[in-house]
Amino acid sequence: MTRILTFYLVQIAASAYATWRGGAPERAVAVLLLVAAIGSSLIPVIPGRTFFVVDVSHITIDVVLLSILVLIAVRADRFWPLWLAALQLLAIGVHGVRAYDPHILPIVYARIVGEIAYPMLALLVIGTVRHHSRALRLGGERDWSPLKW
């Protein structure tokens, strides 16, 4: 229970900071990560089943999150969203490994899927700090790259 509370405190702090100091990409990612965390926590925990098999609900949330993160990474005038999308792809890859090899210990599967969020939050905070310092130094910064057809 302490881990869950710690995660939510870190999640809320990172999202609040990104919303306060970040540009549009930082704010969008802050909301996305918060919504994904809440959505994942609403999935019922079934003793003897959760993390023993691949859960379609978790994969669905992760795939939707990856899709939106890739869109943000392509359009944002920042580099860090690419790394964020890569970490999310890694989380989806872990689901695939679990589906391929069901003998992976459930605790290992749970930890990898759950703990990947911490580096993602760290990237969000680092990206926000860098954006804010550039905005102060340069007097503003473009949030999105223009669409070119």
C-alpha cells in the first residue's frame, strides 16, 4: 500500500509541476500519465490472476497511451517525448514477453510494468525543467512543430 501511495504522490507532484511550468506538450503528457494511472488503478485486482496472466485491460490502456505519446512525440518541438514513447513501448513489450513466456514470475512482471512509470515521470519533470529554463532565457518557446505535407 505504501508503494501505491508513494507512486500517486510522485505522479501528482510531477503532473502538477508539468501543468504549472510546462508548455502544451508537457501539460498534455501530464494529463495523459495521470489518466492512465487512474485507469490502471480502476482495473480490479484478482488474487491469483492479476500479473499471473496478461491482462487485456492493462494492455489496452498501455497501447492507447503509446499511441497518443507517439502523436505528441511527432508533433512536439521537444526531444524528450520520444524517450517517453520508447519507455512506453518497452512496457508493452514486457506484456508481449509475458504472453510468450508465462513462466516469468508474476512479481517480476508486475515490477517491470509498474516501475517503468518512474523513469517516465522523471522524463516529464526533466523536460518541464528544461522547457521552463529555455522559456525564461529565450522569452518563449514553440510548443508544436508545424505540419508539413
